[in-house]
Amino acid sequence: MNKELFSHINIKKQFLKNRLAVAPMTRVSAEDDGRASNRMKNYYSRFAKGGFGTVISEGIYLDESYSQGYINQPGLANDKHVQSWKPVVDSVHNYDAVFIAQLMHAGGQGQGNAYVTKSIAPSEVPPKGEQLEFYGGSGPFPKPRQMTEQDITSAKQAFVDGALNAKKAGFDGVEIHGANGYLLDQFLTDYLNQREDQYGGSLENRLRIMPEIIEEVRKEVGEEFIIGIRISQIKVADPEHKWAGGEDDASFIFSELSKTSLDYIHVTDSDATAPAFGEGSRTLAKAARDFGILPVIANGNLGNPEKAAKMIKKEEADIISLGTSALANPDFPNRVKHGIGLKDFDFENTLLPHAHIKDSELNKEIIE
């Protein structure tokens, strides 16, 4: 087990000391103006101190316009944001961990925005379900305004600007958030995208915005900066969603993304080891591996070390990212390496009544 989880790997020229990463998790603990807080610095550095080779930030908004999805979500929209992230990045780098900034545009799945009162999306279709109260929302999602061509151009530029600001802040790379029902996933999703232009209709058109953003970001950040993307079928507001074309859709999506200048694909599912497209089908991670050529990060109920190691051994994934298991055990890698028992995740005391970072998390003893 230790052989699989603690072997080295390189993404681009970046050396990762093990195969364990912290998954992006919304914690709504930034300052009111989007600056990263000292609490966030302590929070992220604990994962690095606890042995994780890679830390992926929570979704960070990109502009002083439509991208923000939650009140007290951190931003990378201006120089104040950039300067506030620098000590956070330094604290993670102090423990030889790679730090990736996840770049997020909420689109129609937003619950709070300090800059605008309305949301935008590919079409005037609100997300299913209701807003999450522990992220500060309540009630159904409002109907978004359909994006114009100028809105699409502005959103693409926001990803470019966010990536450049992440680089200025010292991050080692960025992860473009194309999953979980946020803007780019809204373009990909058939029932949320009812456009009749080049960004709607066929799967090719609905995917189009992702490769465009990837290449525009790459052009500006250079070849050495890591660029990944996160992909899922499931959504915050629709956790049962599946791609209509099943594995055929997966084949097209992952093969097309592999033609870009991406450095990895990060897939997430409710259970990363379960068939993703019906009984007897591939997992989402295996689909990304079989239909693409890029390193794969797998996420979803992989807090059992044996289960995680098996995915690496079977070559279904190159890296395992942990969410709730990392919250329960910010020192997960060091515990596993030294044979120390793991703690169970306490949903109620960690994420309720509000998902901000708690003192009880910051006061946990860390195994070094």
C-alpha cells in the first residue's frame, strides 16, 4: 500500500513527493472582500505539514463581476487578493507541497456575490434543487440571465486573468473548474445549455468553451505552469446526473481534452470505484485514463488507504484526492505512513451550521 501511495510522480516538471492530494472544498472563510485570511493560511498549511504532496485550493472566483458563487469565497480578481494569497502559498511551500489554485466561475449555481445581484449562465435555466444553507444560501436557485457572446468572451478572459494572478501569488499551477454544476459544466450539460449558437446543441459545441479557455490560459502563463481541469457528471444541485451518451460521451470529452495543453484531468464522483455509466461500465477515472493520455486524479470516497492504493496499482489513477477524509485527518499521509489510525469525518461539527473553518479543526494535533 505504501508503495503505491508514497511513490513519486512528476506533473510537468513539478516533483510530487507522493500520490495524495487535498481535494478542493468550499470553506467560505475569506475576508468579506475576498482576501485570503490568516485562518485560511493555518488551514492549508496543516495539510502540507500533515504530508500531502499536493494541495488543491477551494474554488476561487475570478473577477469583480459574475464569477463569485458564495459570500466569503476567496478571490483572485485583483492585486489585494493576490497579495493576501502569498503568505498562504508560502506556508504550504514550507512543507514541500505543491499548491494548485482552483479557478471557478459559478455561473447560474451561485449563492452569493458581492459585485452583482443577478447570475449568468449558458441559458435561462436555473439549477435543480435548492441552495446549500451551510454555504450561506436558501431556497431555489434564481433564473440566470442567458450569456451574450460578450459575456462568454469576458468569462474566458476572467479565467486567463485569474490564472495570471495565481501565478503572481506563487501558486504552482491552476485547476480549471469544469465540474459540479458550475459555469463550464453548465455549458456541457444538455438540459442547462439550450443555446443554438456555436456553444450549444451538439456535445462538441457544448464542450467548446473548455478547450478555448485552456489554450488561452496556456498562452498567457507559459509552458512550465501546471494547468489541470476538474470534470464530473454529478453536480452540487443534481448529484444523480449522468451524461446522456454514457461512455460515448466520456470518450469524446476525455479524448478532446487530451488534445489540449492540459497537464492533468481531475475526475470526481460520489464513489470513484463504482461504475460511472451503468452496471458493468468503467469508473469515471478509468474512462479518463482509457480515452485520454493525461495523468488522472481520482476523487470520491477514497478515504480507505487500501481502496485508494488499489486504484493506483490498477493504473486507473495517478493521484488520489481526498475531501472529507482530509478534513478529518489533515495528516492523512503521515498517519498512513506510520500506521496510525484514521479519524472518522464529523459532518455536523465540521460543516454545520456553516461551512467555515472551525477552531476545532485548527487545534487538531498534526502527526509529522
